[in-house]
Amino acid sequence: MKKQLYHNEKLKSLSEMAASISHEVRNPLTVTRGFIQLLKSPGIDDEKKNTYLDLSLQELDRAETIISDYLTFAKPHVNVDLELLNITDEMNYVANVMQPYALMQNVSIKKEFLVKDSYILGNRKQFHQCLINLSKNAIESMQNGGKLVFKVTKENKKITLKLTDTGVGMSSEQIARLGVPFFTNKEKGTGLGTMVAFSIVKAMKGDIKVNSKMNEGTTFTISIPESVSKSKTD
Ligand code: ADP
Ligand code: MG
């Protein structure tokens, strides 16, 4: 099943997202603070103490995951620096960053770069964040190992990136909810990764599509206008 992604009605701007995400991070922090307060009560028994500590750690982990899905790299500022990004350099960077996580899950990463010296305009850290969020999902969809392919092609002044996994795939209902903030099928998911990725593609004047089949896998296709390279403008 194919789908054009990011409906305007459910996509917030990066700055609106920053506001809703800081709210989301504050919740686990407030909960943790409450437990720490309780730990100070006199005569508290060991069992209760352990429960409070476990819950606090769990909540802190949650805050950590929310932050890493949203801003491992990206600054939540409205005016981010834009630069010309060499597409294959950036894809190589992301493939390297994802390597340890892929290895942990028995996933091999394959690169098919059919372009050379091609540039797009964007914020480097946000672009990394976008691809990392999508790659993380791809790897997490292959619990029994598999293959993640990064493919780069160019046609009609557009650079196309394809991320294909051999994972569990998605139903049409799941696809329909992709990008909706806090929608997750994972026990410890944040439901922020795809929303953040879609917003970043949109900010780069690109578009993103998904094609997925249950038990076969998923392909995300991102298409971004090509920018004239530095050497060509000199
Ligand atoms: P999270 O990863 O925290 O659940 P995301 O926004 O990154 O949040 O993803 C939302 C949901 O979309 C996931 O829980 C998963 O069900 C589904 N999903 C996203 N990418 C893939 C993929 N490549 N393969 C299968 N399911 C996916
Ligand atoms: Mg995710």
C-alpha cells in the first residue's frame, strides 16, 4: 500500500513541536520528582523504596528517549543554519552512526549511491536526525535481523533517497496514523520519530512517501530538490 505522507492538518511546525515536546518531557520529570520526594519520607520500607526507584529510572529513560527522538542533533530553533549538503557524504555519515545499532539487531546496512557530487539545501543536523529516526524504526522493525538499504538516485533535478527494510511492515491503519504525534506501537516508543522526520523533510521543501507490506517490509522514499553545488556557483 502506497501513501503520500504528511497531511498538513496533523503536521505541526518545528517550533510548535518543540513546545509540545518540552511539555512531554516535563511530565516524566515531574513524576520522578514526586517519587524522590516520597523517598525522603521517614520509615519508608525497602519494597516501596525499590518501587519508587524503579519507576523514577523508568520515567527518566522515557524523558531521555523523547529528547533523543526529537533533538539528538536538531536544535528546536526556528532559524536554523542552512547549508549545501553533499548527499552521499551525509548518507555515509548516517550509515556509520547507525552501524552499532544495526549490528545489535543483526541487521546489515547496504548502500546504493547512484549519484556523485550532488547537493541539497538544508540543516545538516536536522537532516541527520530525520534519517536517523527513520533508520531506527527500520532497524526496530527487524527483530530477527534483516537488511536495510540506503539508495540515492537523481532525476529531473530531484534527489531521491530510499530507505528499504525487510521488517514487519505496516497495515493500512498503521500507515494512516504515521506522523501523528505520540502514536506508537512500541512498549517504550515515543511516537515522535516519524513526525519529526516528516517535519524536517517538509522544511527542506521535499516530500516523503511510504510503501509497506505486512511481513515483507517498508520503503520510505524522500525526494528533495537538488541545489547547485559550490563549485558550480564559483
Ligand atoms: P516510535 O518509534 O517511538 O514508536 P515513531 O513515530 O518513530 O515512534 O513510529 C511510529 C510507529 O510507526 C512505530 O511504532 C511503528 O509501529 C511504525 N513504523 C514506523 N516505521 C516503521 C517501519 N520501517 N517498519 C514498520 N513499522 C514502522
Ligand atoms: Mg521511532
